[in-house]
Amino acid sequence: MPKIVLVGAGSGFGSRLSVDILSFPELQDCTLALVDIKPEATTGITRFVERVVEHHSLPARVIGTTDRREVLQDADFVVISIAVGGPAYNGAPFYHEVEIPRKYGVDQAVADTVGPGGIFRTLRTAPEMLALCRDMAELCPDALVLNYTNPMAMLTWAMSEGSAIRNVGLCHSVQGTHGQLAGYMGLRPDEVRSWVAGINHMSWFLRLERATGEEQGEDLYPLLLEAMEDPETYAKDRVRFEVLRHFGYFVTESTPHMSEYVPYFRRTAELREQFGLRSRKPERDGTGARRFWMDDSPGGTSVDADALQLKRSNEYASGIIHACWANTLFRFNGNVMNRGIISNLTPGCCVEVPCLVDGTGVNPCTVGPLPAQLAALNQANIAVQQLTVEAVLEGDLDKARMAVQLDPLTAAVCTLAEARAMFDELLEADWPWLEGYYG
């Protein structure tokens, strides 16, 4: 039976992925080890998963712990969804990573993947990811890491360069956008097929085709362009439709998030209003999100019965685990190292591409060159990612400063002197989580 360790199980992914895994008959005799550094989160998620197992009379074994080393021994799969330093999207240090850039005119929508927020999140998160990889090298060197922690591209890159542990980064923007595009065109998701590649949160629907019927293989981009001209449809996704209008392809991440990757949409309050973009406003002393299984009774005993059902989500992790374990074929878009996959992006960077997985493991598909304009948009962010990863692996914060200066959103509003001052202020605010860089 497989042993699956979920590190950061108290996050929203812990309950969702546990149910997904248990929905596969071939995985129902697994050992699910749920790890969270907060005892109350560990207790709550463990009790919830135990209730799912009891409700369906499954043979699975459930373990809850605050010490990952207790359960990593001989693990087959390790799923990671952690936040280092505090709640992922509230309180310190996230608050500083949003509010300090705002003082300098850098208005962020999500601040977890690109921009000053993404860079500093990488600086404080990557060392812990590498420490986890060192534990795995000792205790389960053959296990596969399935990472959900952002910044996805930079953490996947850092783990791949800084350790020998097999890993793939997972996101839900590809499958989520696929469903959205079908809806915009008045089709069901199963009536649409796509071929998507690029970098995380900035991948491109290179092919968008009809999947069924006599018109199977028909290019659906003309239908999408027609849908874009409907004001109600356009208003749902203004930034991504503008990118489609001017660059010819639809991008995977949401309108708010995509607005952070390019310099065109967030420079001024007027632009943000024009494109319907809100500013991120975390609480200074906020706490983490409250999960549905966190109630006032021990272990979340009043969870609604519907939550106990084995309803599978569209997250990729369980499909990958099932395909590896049962030696069946599964296709997904994953974040992997660019070893000849996309020929006009930096060799060795992190790309998000179609992958096939079976008993042999994860096998990325060769894409070839992206359209030149798409590669250029990707490369602007890859340069930032590369410098940030080098900063982590070399302990060189000067490279992190240069990454901030090159960030497209920062460069759109800051002088070099302002970008340096912003970096220095962020460094001081995040000091408690960056001391390792100073020996």
C-alpha cells in the first residue's frame, strides 16, 4: 500500500487532497500521514480524514503529527502545501510584502508568485523546502514531491537545482481556465480540448479545439474572439481578453493575477479601475483562513455529512499518485525543469507543460518554440525567477535586489533608486524570516 505524506495538511489542500486520494479504490488501503506544525490544525484535519475513512469503512491508515520526520520514513509520495513565517495571506510577513511595495506605487493583486511579494515569499520559503528535501534524501530518497506551495516556479526551480529529490509543481489554473473558456464559448468542458504551455500562471492556450462531433479538431479561437466582443463576457475577464486581443493567445491565470505579470494594467488607479482590478489589503495582525472542519468541538465533529463524500476535485495530485501506483496513464500540466521542452525559453528554467505520468513517473512532453511574443512575455518573468533562485542557492541577497528591480510591475512605476529603497525596507521588515542569509 502507498504511503502518502501531506506536509502542511492544515491548509485548504489537506482535506481536499485526502478525499481525492481516498476516492480511488486502488489507493484506499494507503497510509495517509498528515503533518502540520500547528497542533490544533493537525488534530482537526486528522479527525476529519479519520471520519471520512470511518464513514466509508475504508482500510486506510491515518496518522497525524507535527513532526514530519516521524512519518517521512519510506514515504512514496510527499505533497507540500505550506506557508512559512505566518498565515499565507494575512498578517506578517505577508502584510509587509503587500503594504511596503504599495508605498512605492507597486500595487499587487495576490503578491504570492511574482513581484516583490513573490520574491520575498521565495526567500523565506525556499530554505524550508530545501530542508524538507534533505530530510527526504535521508528518509525516503525515492519519493516523489508534489508541490502546491507558491511561488510555484521559483520553488520548483530551487528544489530541482538544490536537491536530487524528484519533484513536480502543481497548480489548478490550467484546468480551471479550460472550464472558464468552455463557458465563455457556450460549450461544456468535455467539448473542448487544449494544448497549454509556458510558465506557471503565465501559460498559453496554444491550441483550443473542438473535442467532439463532426467538427472535432475545429479551431475554437474564432469562437472565443467572438465571445470576447460581448460586453458581459468581456467584463468577466478584462485583462486576459486584452492580452488575447493584443498578443493573440489566452493565458491561464485569472485577470487579477495576470495583471501582476505585465506592466500594462496596474500602474495607476485609473488603469486598475478601467480593468476592474482590486488591491490586496491584508490585515496587519490577521490570522489564517478558517477551514470548514474547524468548529468549536474537538476534531471538527460537526462537519456536514456532504463533506465526507468521496467527491473528487480537479486537483492533479491524486491522479498522479494513482497513475504512478496503479501504472495507468494520466495527463496533466505540471511545472518541471526546461530540459529541451520549450526551445525558446531559458534552458533549465521552470516551465509548465503537458506531462504524461504512469508507473515510470512523470514524463514531460516536448513543446518546441512558443510564438515569439509569448516567449518574450514569459522571459521577462523568468529572468526575475532565475535571479531569485540564485539568491536562495548562493545566499546572495544582492541578486534578490536585482530581481526586484527587473520585475515588470516594479519597473513600470519605480526608479532604480526607489526599487532599491523598497527592497531594503522589505528586507528589514522580513528580517526574522531571513536571518539564515546572514550566517
